[in-house]
Amino acid sequence: MPVCDICCEELPSEAEMRTHLFLSHTENVMACPFCSLSGISYDELNFHINTAHIEQDCQDTNTTVVDSGQKSSNDCITQSPNSTRTSNVKNMDKVSQASPQSPSTGTSLSQGTSTSLKSSPPAAATANGAVKLVRTTQKSSNKTSKEREDGRRKSKQKRLSSPIKEGCFACPMCSLVCKDCFILQEHVELHLQGQAEGAGSEVGTSTEASSTSSGRSGVMRYECPMCSLSCSSSSSLQEHVELHLEYGSASATGHSSEDLTLARKLQEEEEQKWREAATRREAEDFKKLQKQFGLDNSGGYRKQMERNMERAVSRGQMVPAEFHKKKAEMLESLASGVDDGRSKTSGLMGALYRYYQRNTSDCAHLWLCAETDHYSSSEGDKGWGCGYRNFQMLLSSLHRMEQYKLLPVSVPSIPRVQALIEEAWGQGADPQGASHFNLRLQGTRAWIGATEIYAVLTSLSVKARIVDFHKHTGPGDTHPRLFEWVKQYFSHSASRGARLPPKIVQTTLPPIYLQHQGHSRSIVGVEQKVNGNLCLLLFDPGCAPGEMRKVLSQDTAVTMVRRMRKFPGSLKHRQYQVVAVEGLLTPEEKQSRILNSRTLCAEKIP
């Protein structure tokens, strides 16, 4: 059975011996009982005693510790019951053969039987005086073997015992047990430094740095004593072992491997639940967007028209006979592909021209587009059909111009416009926009914007361009550059060959398609006030035909013109896009534009 070298207590196993040493004798600072060496750990003290103070035969000599009030003396000091306290130290088998001047022991040895050993106070000495080591012969010892054993045990326990510490960290390279992970880290670094200095030398119980070769290169490799990982340098091995120690310290503070496994499992379950919830929210948001933009397969123009008429019948707003009549007219219009004209208002541009001739007090200049019909949203496209209605307004103006005779004679219905856009995609125009709608518009309530208008005009051999006013250019989040661009568009053709342009001009240019987030309108003119301010005249598909007809009357035109005017303070969306028609395309130009539309780029201002 192992016996404690300090208190001579017998323990059943080596593991319990290490625990006993840690709980009873480990201290942060210890001193050698035979010399002046101090400020070392128990492991270092044990190594020092076994190497510097070889034990002497216990039958010839024994060493006693005498507590005296004097600080130093070269003579033997006799025991006194009032001033001294004697405790036995472990019997030495052999006396060190080192010279008296050896710096490793710090003691002086003489051959006389009454010569004493001087020593600095060990860690367990009292504050009453210095501690001295005195060698005596067998004749001066009058104690029995049992009494010496009891006295030696009590003295050792009193001198080297320490209070119980919490936490236990065992060195992975030797049998040392430390109470602090930082002390253990410094201890392991000593092992590693010993390995770096001499790969083949024996340094205590430290792990040897194995010299291995990568292939036949003969490069020195350092093997981790905890996981057998080979490192290329001692510094990398040190960092690697520190990772082991950090993980071990975390485990020693209460996180066992089972707890860590359970914690990881709970964390993974929590993350899985979070991912599933995020996926559900994303799917719900996507469905809301599909519904908002008419891509939820809830039906297109025809189904919405039928539902609204059925709802009107159920509320008593429409008689059944009228319901069947309107349904038949709707089916006939859808079959022909031509708009039924129920939401169209004509003659507005002439009425506006006459109005400004009568009311020009604060107007310096006015430019109007060519004759254009207004198309309002109906029961079949309310909430999503503004883009289609603005395209109908643009076509109504182009049909009146000689150079656009190749276009369809009549204005198509909304389902027919959807078919025309799908045909443009089929020719290769705007493939990115086509993929956004999954190549399908018919039978849906999908919104369209400036890129779809550009694609369908290109497929009809109409030359158009997109101008993107992508950020604010004026104070208060306004877009004065947009107003200046529109004025330049209308006034450029009107002022050709004229030194002084007339005050009111109706040009031969078609209207401009204006798109912003959530809505689109048509620019039919621009007005410049006497003070230089500009305002746009807009046709809004959201305005009912009954309201638009008020422009035709002199009595009610004032109110409607005020609603049509939009000053810079009224257009504060972050981004605006306009589509302007500039003529016809040759077959070569058409093919080139279709190819370039694979990466469709708008002209940006600024």
C-alpha cells in the first residue's frame, strides 16, 4: 500500500494518494525543510528533496526540527520545554554527498556528532523564531520507535497540511493534481518547454516530443499527449494543449460530458424550431405578396368581374336581367380581344386646350400631348389593372398617328394585353421579368410595370426607352429633375423652328407612362407658372369615367383640372420610372433590343 512521504499515512491506492496529497498537503507556497529553498509547489519540493537531499540510514542518524527564539546559530541547541518545540522529519537513508558549498541545498555539513544544520524557516514554522535542523546520534535519542513515529506524523501534518480546496485539475503529463486551472496551465507549459529544449532528454514525467518525418523530409514533429495529434512546432503544440485545458476546466466546473450533450441537443432542437417557424413565416409572407400582386391563382379579369356582378345582384344593386346582359357583353369582348369601351372617356385633350385658353392668368406656358383617351379601372380589374389601363391610353394616342399604322387598329382588352406581353416574352424580351411571373399573366391579377410596357412595345416594333429617377433630387424628398425632363420632352419638339414658342401648345407626342411603387399614371402635359414653377397634368386610371367627363364641361372643368395638376410636393415617392415612345424600330433594331433586354438597363437620372 502507498505511504504518504509527509505524514506517513497509508492509503489503499495511488489515486487516493494523489487526492490525499492535494487535500492535505498542497499549498501555493512551500519551503524545503533541509535548506533555504522556498516559494515552490509540492511537486517541485518533492522532486528537490529526492534529488538534493538523499536519505540517510535511519539507524545512524535522524533529523529533528527545533523551534528556537534565535535566528541563527552554529552550535547544537538543546531542547527546552518553554522555548522549543521538536518534531520529527522523515528518516533519511543516506546523506547527500554534495559539498557544503553546494548552492542547491543551502546547508553546511560537518563530521562531528553534535554539528547542526542551519535552515531558513519552512512554510509551517511559527513566528516565535527560526527553525533549525540538528543531527544527533542514537545515544541522544531516548524515544521509542513508536513515539518517534507518532511525533513525526503530527509534526508533518501540522507543518505541511492545508485547508481543503475546491476544484481538482490533474496534469495530463504527470501525476500532479492542481487546485487551479491556471496553475495547471503553467505547469504544463514547463513540460512543453522541456520538450522544446531537448526532444530526446528525460525531463521528469513530461511527454517526449516525438521526432517524426513527413514522408522522408525528416521534419521534427511534436505529439500531443492528450489526443496524439502531431504538430510542426512547440508553439502550435502549446496552443493545442491549452485548448484541451480550457475545455477540461469548463468540464471541471460542473459541465460533465452528459450535460454538454444534453445542452447541445436542446440547442439543436431550439434552432430547429426557430428555423421551422421562420420557414412558416416566410411562406405566409410570400402568400401575402402573391395575393397582393395577383399571383395567388385566384382568377383574373373574368372571374373578378363575375364575382363583383354576383355580389351586386345579391345586394340588390343589379337586377338579374342586367347581370346576364353584362356577362354576355363581357364574354363577347373577351372573345374578340377588343376593349368594350365602357370605361373610356374621349375628347379630353381638346377640352383641356380650350380651358387653358380661357384661364391663363397664372400660366406662362403649357404643353399638351396628342389626343388621348382616358381608360378607367372597371369592376374586373379594380385594384390591380392600372398598368394595363395606362397602356391602353398610350395605344389610343398612337392609333391616331400616321407613323404607327402597323399597330392593331383597336385598343385591346386587358386579357388581350396580357397575351401580348406573354408573346413578347416568347420572342425573348425581358427574360428576367418573364421568370418573375413564371411566364404567365393570363388568368391572373398580376401587376405590371415599366419593364413589361417596354417589352410589349418592343415586340410591336415601337421604339421606347425607360428613364429611371432612382433617388430624390430636391428638397423635401422631391424630384425636380423629373419635372425638368418632362418639360424638355414636350417643349423640344414644339420649339423647333420657332423663335418664340406659343403660350399653349398641343404637341404631336404621345403621353408618357409614369410608374412608381404601387401605382402608375399617364403624363399628358406640363404647365409652367408665371413664377417658374412646374406642374404635371396626369390621367389617373383610378378616376371614374363620370369624374373625367367633368373636364368636358366649362362649369366643372376647374375642379377636375386642379385634381389633375401635380406639383413637386405631390410626387414624393422614392423612385419614379417613365416610358417614353420615340418612333418605330427596324427589324434589325428590334432584334438587337430583344437581345439586349436579357440584362435590361434603364437610363438613370441623376
